[in-house]
Amino acid sequence: MAARGRRRIFIDVTPLRQSRDLRILLGGQLVSLLGNQLTLVAIPYQVYELTHSSLDVGLVSLAQLIPLLICSLYGGTVIDSTDRRRLLIRVEIVLALCSVGLAFNTDLGPRLWPLFVLPAIAAGLTGFDNPTRNAIVPRLIGAEHISTASAMVQVLNQVGTVVGPALGGLLLAGAGADFVYWFDAASFLVAIAAAGAISPQPPSEHATRPGLRAVAEGFRYIRQRQGIQGAYLIDINAMVFGMPRALFPAMAIAVFHGGATAVGFLYAAPGVGALAGALITGWVAHVRRQGLTVTVAVMVWGAAIVAFGLTRNLLLALLFLAVAGWADVISAVLRNTIIQLSVPDRLRGRLAAIQIGVVQGGPRLGDLEAGAVGNA
């Protein structure tokens, strides 16, 4: 009875015990996430140091948006028509080279254009990388564990989001940006080794050839599923109009009178709340009205972001961001569950890619909106 009660509250780790490949895949992803989160702090901080403009920080995210959206659309068709493990390895190698390029740019004296170009290339590759992982996971577990696996992925994401930015701020202030980028490059080597250790992931029997027809097939499927449409639209709305992270460097310095460490804490705070929320998502598997719960969670997110914008106290600001992160992870787990349970394997890469375009593209549009308004 006590064990059942714990499963109703805390995340169930049964899928990890049952699947060796899942353990390896998620382990490699965790290491890579830590390195990636360090870089996500270093890039806007370097841009702000060079330009002193929140708008330029937002434009860095905008430069990443178009490659991300294009590669997400096409990448999904590739994911559905090739061995997903091999594709993941190739993408991770190029991502590692992008981090090496950022490190060299810093070592040779930072210039602004590589801080736009290399993250844009990496963002495009994210349109292959993250959807490939998402499309592999359901093959490694049973349908009854989809929501649990979604929660596990969120736990990993939030561990990276919490530890990465906080550590990134400390490393920026101490070791410098070049060390951060070299660390990120090394983390990709771990992810590559992990991907190589899992079993082959060949395409489905009825896989469609890559191209515009395959893209159109994915969108036709979405058009027939209102639940999936709602999951996408509500996330776009929350991220575009309620994601203030482009303002974090300016607010850390001008509002909270801190430096690189304060920037790292601001980026980490939503992840703290999200990690706490993800660890106690045992109840999510038993939610019947998933759409209504997503709506309520996004409303809480919006209210917390408004409160963050009104405070001038750093500790209160971090608290409100943590509440926002907690609400966001509940929404994310349920949205991913809705999508994964309604998509056949032959379309899973395309739907995962579109989802990544929404999840990654929304915050980048939000960065532009927040940066432009903040600059004004």
C-alpha cells in the first residue's frame, strides 16, 4: 500500500529497470544536456558583453529560429525513414564541432558573427537531434509507461536546466567562456558513445521517403487531431508572450545589481521548480482530463511570470521563476503524453520534429519579443 502511494506521488522508475537501452540513452542525454545548458548561458552573456543590447540577445535566438523550423520539418521525414541510432550519432558529431568553433572564437578574441552563425547551425541540428531521441523512447517501453517516460525525460531536462545554468554562471565568472564551450564539446562525446551502445533503430515497415510529401502527411495527421493542435498552440502562446529569458542578462545587471552568477541563477530558477515538479509526477499518469490540466498549468505559468516582472528582489524573482517552471513541466509531461499516445510509429519522427519546432521555436520568438520590448 505504501509503495502504491509513493508511485501515485513520485515518479515511477520501472521503465528504467526494465530497459537497458533506455538507461543508456537517457544517461548520455543527461551529460549532453549539462554541457548544452552551460553554452546557453555563455552565448547571451557574451553577446550582451559585446553589444550591451537586450535586442541583440533576442536576435541571436531569432537567428536560430529559421534553421530550427526548416530542419525540424525536413528532419522528421528523415527520422522516419532511416536508422534513428545512426542519425543520432551523426548529428551529435556535428553539434560537438559547433561547440569547438565557439571555443576557438573565444580563444582567438570573441567576434559577434560566430555567436550568431554557430548557434544557428546547432539549432538546425536540434531539429534532428531531439526528435530522434523522442521517437526512439516509445520503442524502448510499453504504451502504459509513456507518461512516466515523458516525466523521466523532463527530470533529465530540468536537472540540466538547473545545474547547467547555475554552473555556467560560476564557470563564466571563474574559468571563462572558452572553458564552457570546451566542456560542452566533451559532453557530446559521451552522448555519441551512449547512442552507439543502444540497439539499432531501423525505420518502420511502412516508412515514407523523405521529402515534401512526407511533411504534408504529418501536417494532415495533425489537422485531423484537435488534441494535438491544442497541445501545440497552448505552448506557443505561453512561450512567445510569457518567456522573459532574453532579459535575464540585463535584469541581472541593471535590476538585481548582480553579474554572471546572477545571470546563471535566473536561467536556472525555472529548472529548479520544474525539476521538483517532475519528481512528483506520479499522479500525472492518473489524470483523466489532460487538456483541462494543461490549461490550468499554463495559467499558473503566466501568473508567475507576471509576478516575476513586478518584483525587484532577486530571491523573490527566483521563487516566481521556480513556480513558473513547476507549472511548465506539468504542462509539458501531459502535452507529450497526449501526442505520443495518438501517433503511430511511422509518423513519430515527424510529429516529434514538429513538436520540437514548437517547443524550441516558441521560446526563441519569445526571446525576440521580450528583447525588443525590453530594449524599448
